[in-house]
Amino acid sequence: MELFTSPMACSLAAHITAYEAGLPVHITYVDTRAKTTKDGRDYRAIAPNGYVPALKLDDGTLLNENPSVLQYLADCKPEAGLAPAWGDVRRYEVIDALNFLGTEVHKKVFSNLFSAAMPQEGKDFARAAIQPTFDALVRRLGDRDHLVGDRFTIADAYLVAMLNWCPFVGIDLAKWPKLTSYHKLHLARPAVAKAIGEEMAERARRAA
């Protein structure tokens, strides 16, 4: 399998998941602005949507959305426990969390704040959504250290990836002590630290 990722983008969640599961995934970095891969390929010829993550399976099948990529990777190594088995209600809780993260957190808040083309009204809308959205994350966590159940899942991989963005869009995570402690806890996971370390090194290489 080949995982296409851009340094510190939402695709970091899939990078983390691959390492958590111990999967033999080939990591290919993408310049999402130029739409080219690090090895010079036209990324749109691989993933017509032009965004990451994309996961190319050995038979050529392409998955290009975070929920499908994350669940596929988790199901490749079910014993890693990154997603409960189908039929277990916790699996649907993970799907519920992934959809909340993708729509309410990623698209409504972060995408609008990052977009240079977003008019000020859109950015104001996103900033107004921060407080209730992050409050909802705190409620989802409750007194747990994980979004679902008592172990790290693909939903946590997605949230950890996005919480890294807070300083870049002016979100003071200290306003939510639960999220601050949650983020710090999971940054220390070996697979998380490894994936972030590699992606930060790639970012530094590009900036040099």
C-alpha cells in the first residue's frame, strides 16, 4: 500500500494509524499546492481530488477520504484495536466521532480559518464556532483519555492531528484544559511521535 500525505496535514492521522498498526505502508509526500509528489509524479493523475490523504491499495484501488482511509488501515490489523469490530456498537461510535471531527471540527473551524480565499465573514463564522465545537469535544471525552472507549482509536489519531493546528490559527488550547492534557498525553505515544517527527523533518526539508 502507498499512503499519500502532506506534512502535518489531516493525513497525519493515517500516518499515525499505519504506525500504530505496524503496517508496511509506503509513505509518499505530496505538495498539495503544486499537486506533485515528492518523486515528481502528477498527483491529480493519482488522486483526482488533489487532496490528502489518499491510500492506494495493492490492486490499484484508491481511497481518498479520511474516514475510509483510517477505517481500512485499522481493519488491516484488527488485533491492534484501532477500530472496534463491525457489529460492535463502539464501531458506530468511532464512525460518529470521525464524522463530527470531519465536519464540525475540520471543515467548519480549521478549513475556514486556514483558507486564504475565505472572506472575513467566513472566518468570523469559524471563530464563533470554536467555543461550542471545542466544548463539545470536551463533553465527548468526559473523564476519559480517548474519544471512544478506553483505548486509542483512529478517531483519536484524527483529533490529535488537528489539535496540532491550534497555534497556527490563533486558538489558545489552554482554554480547554481537558483538550490540552489529552493532546499532551497522545503526543507522547511512540507511533504519534514517530509520524510527527518524520513529517516535521519533511517540512523542514522543504523550507530549507
